[in-house]
Amino acid sequence: MDPIIGDVPVERRRHDLDGDDPDVRQDKPLPTNDLGEEMTSKGLEAQLGGQNPHGSTFVRDEDLEKPQSHKSAGEDKLQDGTTASEVDWQDSPENPHNWPWSKRIWQIAVTGLMGLLVTFGSSVYTPGNAEVAERFHVSDTAAVLGLSLYTLGLGFGPVLAAPVSETLGRLVVYRTSIFVFMLFTLGAGFSQTFAALCACRFLAGMTGGPVLAVGGGTMADLLPVHYRGIGGATFLLAPFLGPALGPFIGGFAVQYKNWRWTQWVTLFAAVPILLCCFTTPETYQKIIVKRLAKRQGKPIPAAGPKGKAAVKFLLTVTLIRPLVMLFTEPIVTSFAAYTAFIFAVLFGFFDAFPIVFGGVYGFDLSQTGLVFLAIGLGCMVALLIIILIDQKIYFKLYLQIKAEGGTKVAPEHRLYAAMLGSLLIPIGLFWFAWTARREVHWISPVLSAVPFACGNLLVFVGFTRLTQTYGRNG
């Protein structure tokens, strides 16, 4: 029998409070005593000697407000059947939510640097387009394949990363991804044919892509929901800075060396980042819980699905479910279409800036690369706006809801940043299109990249509401 609060079982009362049961009134009255006063479960328990007419044990009202340190079997189960209470997860110092802030900040910084490295590798190639076309005797349009295929590879990477991350943890994905990414970048630098260059660029993007996909999971591992606004924005700043820094550094590399140095500078940056990755611990709850269970001499839960079950999990959860959500969930469809569009425009700047500032204003490669720093400035402004919105609106709302007995803020409140960003993006685009001509000073189209880049990051951070709306499926 379920425990009883008043005359309503606990599980049913919880459904009432959540509004899940339309057949039960949420304002159902409690039993009354001889004086006609409503009785709490505590008073009713005292009157009935600890039992109720249904033969179930009473749960005190105040007990529902307290976290239960000893939970019944089956509560808070992970995917593999382990319960957090079995290994004292909530109070464990190995729970990332209980780590010192210095440790968590270092983890966020290293994860962000890996994301910056991967996106840097996409755009650093673009200043060498003309030299690649000349070296391999292909058209300028064909030379752009080095960027296009790399970006396409970034999209395929998460398909491989998701099942590995869920089974083996985050660290395996990070360390393997960066190392293999470095190998294919090395291959791109040594390529002697255009086909080999394109193949290595695609594989470099595909093996680097998992870093971007798993990074969001790491932020969820490290930060409670009410801190993810600032933490997530700080992490996302790094991958957005990559496309700004790539042409800046790549322009100098190509102008004073050659196109192959766009790959060498990527490797120079990758080595220390990979070493830093080996200083970070695992953050994924399921892996840590298993280690704690083993250390405490408790039964180690069985591994995830194997054989045919593993293949079925890969196909249904990792591959098919995202596609089903993409075409059946209007929110997911609209968000995906909008972010795809603004990212396409962002990468379109890699071709537009050399045409405008090289062709119209006569900039050389290194000077054209400097223009991309305006995108980085826009991202920094976006971070400040996100922190301001989080502290002035979201966090205050969280404290208010917490004071009223709630625990979560509605995901829609994450959209304030996206609302502002959706206005800044067209402002930046119209500004750039109307001022990119010789009779207008070059600083005007340069500054137009600031609101566009700012809006781009604001929209992307605002759309993190999907992770709160859909949970693990987000």
C-alpha cells in the first residue's frame, strides 16, 4: 500500500500537485477534527495511533519537504539500475555538484578550450583557399571544400560520440577525439593531392565534432540548473571564438609561410590542450557511481546493452529518435532550422569578408584576418548580456520560486537572450550589406559584425531551453 497523507495516498497527492490527474481536485479538503478544523497528517496520525483506515503508514507533511537520505530500492535509478542512494551519491565529494568551484571552473575551461580548438580548425583553413586552388590546380569554388567538408564532419561526429559517452564516460570521448583529430590534421598538412586533403579535412571534423556534442553534457554534470546559464554561456563562448581567431591567425600564417601552416598552427594549439585534458577527472554520474560502488564493496551494476541490444539502442535512441524529434516536435524543428540558418550565414562570412575587404578595400590576407576579431568582440558582448540577464532576471526568479517551495524555473525563461539575439542578427546583416562599398569607411562594415555575432551567441544560448524541456533527450 502507498503511504497516506491525510486521506490521499502520497503518490496520488504528488500527481494532484503536479496537475497530472485531472480527475482529482488539487484543492481536496483534509479531514477535520471535532471542532471542524482541518487536520494535517501529523494530527490525524496522532488520533489514529500511527495508522490510517486504509492500513498504510502516514507520512508527515514536513517529511515531504526534507530530502530523503535513505530511499527505497528503485528510487533515483540510473540507466543501468544503480541508485544514487546506494553509493551515497548526493553527499559524495566525488559528485561534480559538490566539487570546489576552482575544480569545476578548470573543467569548464579545458572543455571550452577543446571546443575552441575544433572550431578554430574549421576557419583557419580559409585564408589559404587561393593558394590551395593554385597548388592543386582546382577552382576557387572547389578549394572551399576544405572548409565545407570539415563542417560536414562536425555534424557526423556526435552520432559516434553519444553512445560512447553514455557507456564509457566523457573523458574517453575527449581524449580519443582530440588525439585522432590531431592525426587527421597532420595528414591534411602533409597532403599531396586535393582528394587526400579533402578526405583528411572531413575526418578531422568528424573526429573533432564529439567534443562539441559532449561539452553540453559536461556542463550539466558540473552545474545545477540555476547555474547553467552563466556556465553554459562561458563554455559556448570558446567555440564561438574559434571561427573569429582562425582567419586572424591563419591569415598571418598563409601570408608569411604557406597554406600548410594553417594546419601546423592547429597542431601547436592542440598539444597543450590535450595535455590539459589529462588533468581533468570524469564527470559522468553513471561512471563515477560505478567506481564508488566498487570502492565501497557494493555490487557493481551490469554494463549497458550488448550485442543486438546495443545495436538496437544505437539505432533507436542515437540515430532514429533525434530524427523523429526533428520532424515531429515543432519546437525542435523551428529551433534547428533557425540555428542552421544563422550558422550558415556565419560561415558565409568566411567568403564574404575576403571579397569585401580584400576586393573593395584592398586589405591583404593578414589585414582581412584582423576583421574577424569583430566577431570575437560580439561574442564577448553577448557573454556580458547573458550574465546580466541571468543575474537580474533568471536567478531572481529562481530564488523567488525556491522561497515559495518550488524547485525549477520554467524553461521558457531561458529565451530572453534568444529574443534579443533574434533582433540583433538582422540589424548586423542589413548594416553590413548597406555599408560594404568603397565610399563608406571600412570600419562601418567591420563594426556590423559585432551585433550579428552577439545575436548569434545569444540565440544559441537561449535555445538551451531544449535541454531543460526534454531532459536527457534534449
